[in-house]
Amino acid sequence: MTQCSTTEQRPVIVSRHLTSDGVVLWTRCSCGRLRMDLVPDGPGGSRLTAGPCPHVPAG
């Protein structure tokens, strides 16, 4: 894997899945690392992130 830099491309959304808890997003950083985010449907839910690349902003 290559190292990320701020001049490289933005992360790419690889897939998006609707679940009973919200939306699961899989993104790939330009360095090749994968990240999974669960974005809850309701206002009381907590966001869950797994495998974050330090160069991918939370969003």
C-alpha cells in the first residue's frame, strides 16, 4: 500500500447498504485502506466506524 497525502484523491464510496439500523458505507482511501461507517437513521443513534484510515475524514 502507498502512503496517503493531502494532495491525493478523496476517498471513494465502494458500496452503500440500507440496514434496519441505518446506512452502512464502505469507503476506500487513495492508499487502499477500507473503512466502514454505520450512519444511524434516528437522531438518538450513535455512528459506528471500523477500520478508519487516519487520512479519511469522518463524514
